[in-house]
Amino acid sequence: MCKTRVLSTRGNTVLSSCAGCGVYYLWHNNLLLNFTEEAFLLFREVVNSLPFEDNSLPFPNGEKRIVLNTPNHDICFAFAEEEFEEFKMAIDEAIYMNEVYQLMRK
């Protein structure tokens, strides 16, 4: 793994990236996903396009959750509404912070 810098930390989600190769790392609980910059931006689009209420379903404990596929379709996230909003904010914040770091390098 590259030498990374943390871009965002919210709840159980930490996002970082490598300044050298541009890979994004998304940690959520004990799950780690790696994205190219292009793939991360596409993942963000998908996440931000999903309204919770239209895409959530009741889980066995009665709580409504949204199921979010990852690039590996065998692995999915399941978020309660507050967790999902926090996850989206972490992704948006990471993109913003990466842009700030890129501007500082110029």
C-alpha cells in the first residue's frame, strides 16, 4: 500500500489517498476498498444518486437500511439512514480535500 494521507473521517468511515498514484482507500469498519480516482468519482455518483427512502428496506431487526453494492458485487454495505448520510458526507469531504491538496501542490 502507498503512503497515504487522510482526507476524511466520519463515524466508521475513513477515506485516504496516495498523492503519488492517486488511489483512494475507503475504510468502513473492517472493510477496505481501493479505487482509482475515476472509479471513486463514479462510486460517489452512484452513492449520491440513491435516495434513502426509495431504496431502503426493512432488515430482520425492523430497522430500515439501504443496501449499497461495492465494485465487487459479492460485497455490499447496509446503512441505516443516518449512517448513509454520514457516509455520503465523508465521500464528498474526501473529494474536496483531495482537490485542496492538489491546489497546494501547484
